[in-house]
Amino acid sequence: MVDFVGLMSGFNEREKENVASRKDMAKAFADFKAANPYASAAEFQSFIDSYSGGRNYIAGGAPGSEILSALGAENERKQAADVLRQQIADATERNAFRDNLRTSAEGFLLDLEDENPNFVSTYDQFIAEMGVDPQFAKEIFGDEGLTSIFNQQNVNRLRLDEMNRNMPAFMDYLESTGGDVSDADFAAAATKYNIPQFMVKDARKIFKERTTNARIALESERKDELLNLAIEAIDRGDPNIASIIEGRAKTLGFKTDDTNFKTYLDSIVKQANTTATQTQADRQNAQLGALTAFVNEQIALGNDQLLDITLSEMAKTLQISTKGPAWETYKKRVLANAKLVRDRETEDRTRLQNTENAAAANAFRTTLENNRGINDLIQRGMLDEAQARIDEMVNRYSDANVQALMREIGDGFINARVSSLQEVQDNDLGTLRMKSDELAATSAAEYKTSNVAKAESYFTDYAGKDKTNPNAGVHGGNAAMAAKQLATEFNMSPTVLALMADAFATMPQGTSPAALADAARSAISGYAQPFQTSQSAFSDAKGAQLGYFGNDTTVAEWTSRTEETIGQHGASIMNQIDKIRSLQGVDPETKIKMLEGLGARMEQGFVQIRNSIQAADKYSTGQYGWVTKGTPMFDINQVYYGPNGLKKNIDSATTMIQKDIASLTEELSAQAAANPTPASGKVIQPNNSQASAFSQGVTAVVDKVDKAKVLEGISTDTGSKSSLVGGFFNDPDTQLYNKVIKQFITADNVRDRLLRPENQAEYDAFVADPFNYIYTSDYGKAWLDSEGAEFKDIKVSQP
């Protein structure tokens, strides 16, 4: 039977032992933990295993693995923190030691009596006295140790710092003594405050500057007080101003026995006298100004009759004595000043008025300059109209003086504008004159070449190469040579050439060129225009196309000269008609041809005149407007189309000449009919009612061949006038006019249409006025819409 009682008793004993062992384990762990504050978890576990002997029950008296890990981590953190704190403490102690050692070293250096010590031995002496291990000092101060402190540069710095620290106290000490110290006391004080002897001189200099500055500051600060005290004494009439100032200065702390004070005192007295004098003068000027203003005020109010009484009363209020001669003298001065003020005010008002007038005048002048209507009137020479416009503007001012000023401005503006325009025109016309002269010179040479070529071709080219020229007759080349010679003496017009041919025909075969020229010269003299005259006219006509009429040419002068030209041209044509009429030995048909050429020449002359009129109209309205001598601008409606215009003169001359040509043609036609010339065919009768040169004087055409000849004549004539040479007097408009006709008559089917019997009316209309037919007939308009499209929109003044 099991002894459960004994068994339990043993068990209980062991249980008590185990419990005691676990308690011991816990206490032992706590002791270990306290003794090892930085133990890790592994170290804790190793102690538990060792103490428990591997028995888990006993080990259970110690913390578990998780707690051990936490305790180990915490110990590690505390160890790191403690190490850091220790490092900081060590560094702090090291720095404090270094600073203390540096301070001791600097003090040691400052105590050296030698100005230039041996720093190596000085360093060793310091290290020995301080008991510092040199290696330890090296660790603290680096590789150089304390030698970085023991050098002359550092000693100088330390001494300078020491002096700077002690100098204020030293200077304060000197100031407390008032500077009354001996050289020995000064040197002793310097030693007391660690001021080197070599700085004592500079210290004294600085002290003196401080003392002087303090004195100056005191003088400046108290100057106004002393100055006012002196001025009051002067106003009271006190005779001893200097003693009053000196007494007050002593109470203010001035050193009155100082030599500088005497100078200061004198300056105060002098300035006080000057100020008192100026104050007195200002007071007197103020009184004078007040009385002057009072006088002018009374005069402005009309109280000048009582001025003598009121002025005296006013002076008394200003504490001015009005008794005795002094007052009378002073009163005259017041009245003179018052008048001077009034005069200056009048001058100022006048000056202001002049300034205002000048501004108004400038504004008015600017208004006129910007008024396009007035400027246009002046440029057109309509000065009366421009003056009327300006007068209207002037009358808007109510003041008569302003009106007079503005009227003067207006007159000056017109004169200046006219002068300016005249100057511009003179310059422009001068340029035109040079160009005109150049063109005239070139044209003169061209005219001579053309005139000679015309004479030569008339006697050599008419029948074609290697063919007999009827114009030369039996003379061949001699006729051409004679004609070239005469071309340098006369204008080779068709009539002149015909007369020359008739003259050559009367000479026997083999006549020399000189003899032929003499015979022809006799025949055409008095009829043919001299070469120089015709060349000059041609050159002048070319020059006129540029718009140059002379610097001083007015409209009236130009018109008069043009009227003379029209009369001269008409008289020349009439003279040539008479010459043809009186020709002997010339058949009627030839004379009719000569008259036809003369009619063309008449038209050419009048075309040239009309071109000149067109140029005048053109250049009078553009850049080169006529403003010379104040004449009105060129007015085409008055000068040309007016009741007494140039057109009337041209029309009258044309009508008279045409009638004369028609009469002679009719007479010659009758002679030709009575004595027909077989070789000449039908004679074309001129149409007296047609003004156009292209009609060729035709009144009736009996067959298609004659009509074709007429059309061919028109084609030849217009082709010549529209060529590059353009005849003698053809301007660009005339050339274009003839070009249109030439292009139309040479177009396909035009001649066939006009030559059909059923289109007789169209033929008559075309021959009467080709240009008008083209632009008014349905057939002409159709051509302009197709082949003649380039001419459809042109606007050409018919010559």
C-alpha cells in the first residue's frame, strides 16, 4: 500500500524547495540586472541558464524571452544615450580647458616685458609653469599646439585689444581732471590703464580734440541764447554788450579766460549788431511797403485828394513820426515808391497783354495755315477772295485792338504765302526752263535732221529704188543734192517741195546742184518759212510741252502772246494762198494739191497752238500754278472758251482760211474741168463746210476708186502723225488721236464696208470726222469693243 501521506509530505517539501529556488532566481536576476545596466538580451538569457542549471521551473523565476528582448533593447538605447552625454561632457570640459588655457596663454603674453620675445622659449616656459603635457596640448590645439598663440602678430592684437578696452577709462580719467595734469601724472595714468608710453602722445592729442570739440559744441549750443541776449541789449541801448554776454557765458560753463573765448565773444557782438541793423532795416522796409500799398489803394479808390492827411494818419499807426523836414522827405520817398509800383504793374499788364496777344496771334496764324480753303484761294491767285475770308474771321473778335492785330496777321500771312509760293514756283519753273532748254536743243538737232531727210526722200524715194523719180525730173541725184542744201535754209513743207520740183522742171538736163538750188530758192523765197524760224518754232513748241512759259509770264501776258501767234499763223497761211494763186506755169491739179497740203499745214499749226493751250491749262492747276504778280489762276473756260477767248480767234482764222482755200480750189477745179489733164484723172473737190483736215476738201466722189484714194490719204496722214517722229507739232494727245484713226482704217473689212454704195452715208460721216465716227457710230463702237478695245476708255481732246 502506497504511503500517500509520506509521498505527499516529500512532494510538499520539494515543492517548497522549488518555490524557494525560483524566488532566489528572481532576486539573482534583479541583482544581475542592476549590476549590468547595459546587458543585452543574450547576456540576460545566459545568466538565467547558468543560474537555473537548465531547470525550466527555476528559470521561470526570471522574465521571459520577450521581456528579455525589451530589456536588452532599452539597455542598448540607454547605453548609447549615456555614451553621447559623456562625449558632450568630455567635449565641454575639453573646450573649457582649451579656453582657460588660451586665456592663460594670452595673459602670459601680455605680462611679457620684452617687446620682441623669443616665442619658442616663452612657450616652453608657459607649458612648464602650467604643468601641461605638451602632447595633451597638441591634442587640444591641433598639430601646432599652443604655438599658434605664441607669435608676434597675436601679441600685437592682444595689446591693441587691451588698449582699446582701457582707453575709454583712461580718457574719462583725463576728462575728470580737466586736462590739468603734469606729464608725470599723465604717464602714471597711462601705466595704470595699461596704455603703452608710445601711445601717450596720441592720447593727449585725442584728449585735446575732445576738449576742443566740447568747447565748440557748447559755443554752438548756447550761441542763439547769447546772441538774443546781445540783440536785446542793443535794442535797449545798453552800452556794454560784451560784459553782459561774458557774465552769462560764465554761468553756462564757458571758460571765459581762455584765449578762444575772446574771439567767440567778438563774433557774437558783431553778429548781434548786424542782426539788429538788418532787423531795423526790415522794419523800415515793411513800414515803407505798408505806406506804399496804402497810397496805391487810396489812389485806386479815387481818394488821392485826401492823401496828404490819410498818409500821415497811417504813418502814425506804424509808429513813424510825422513831424519836421524828415517826415516830408520820407513822404516824398513813399509817393515815389508808390508811383514806381504802379508803373511796374502797368508794365506787367502790358507785358501780359503782349504775351496774350502773341499767343492769340500765333493761334490765329496757325488757324490760317491750316485753313485749306484760304490757302487754295491764295495758291490760285484769288487774293481778294482770300482777304474776304480772313476779314470775316477777324470780325468775329469784339475788341477793336484785337481786330487790328488779327487783320495785320492776315495781311502778313497772305504776303508770306504768296512769297513762299512764288519762291517755290520760281525754283520749279527754273528747273522746267533748264529741261525745256535741253529739250529745245535736242529738238533743234532732230528738226534739222528731219527737214534734210524730208527733202532728200522727196526727190529720191518717191518712185522706189533704181526708178526714175518724177519729182527729180531729168536731174536725178542733182535734184536731191540741191534739195538737201535748201533744207538747211527753208522749212521743207509739202507745198515748198512741190514748188521746188516745178522749179527744177524748168531747168535743162545736166544743171548743177548749185544752179538747181538757186532756181528753187528764187521760186520759194518769200513763201517758204526760213529754216531758223521754223526750227526755233519747233524747239519752242517742244519746250512748251513741259509747261514752261517763263518766270515772269502772267496769264494776261501769255494770252496776248498766244493771240499774236494765232494771227501770225493765219497771216502766214493766207500769204501762202496768195503765193499759190500767183504761181505761173503750174497746172490747176498741182495747185489744188498744194492747197490741200496748205490746209493740212494750217490744221497742224492750230493743233500746235491748241496743245500749248492744253499745256497751259494743265500746268496752271498743278505743281506749277500761276501765282506770279498776284494774277488769277489760268481759267480754260475764260481764256479759251470765253466770249473773247482764244477758240474764237482760232475758229475765225480757220473759217477765213478755209473760205479762201475753198474759193481758190473751186476756181482751179473749174479751170481743170475746162482744160482736163489726161494723166491726172478725177479731181477731188474740197468740202468747204468741213473743218477737219482729214476731209481733204472732198464734196463729192464719183466712183469707188476715188473714194479709196481718199481713205488711203487719211491712212497715210494719220499714220505719219501717229509715228514716233510724230510730225512737227504733235503732242502725245494728238499722236494718240491719229493712232486711233490709223488702227481703225487699217483694220480688216473697214475699207470694204465704207466703200460699199449702200454705206455712202457712213463713208461721208467718217471722212467728215473720222474720230467722232469711231466713237459715236454703231460700227465704230463695235470695233472698240473688239479689236480697238485698248482705245475704248481713253479720253482725248480732239485737236
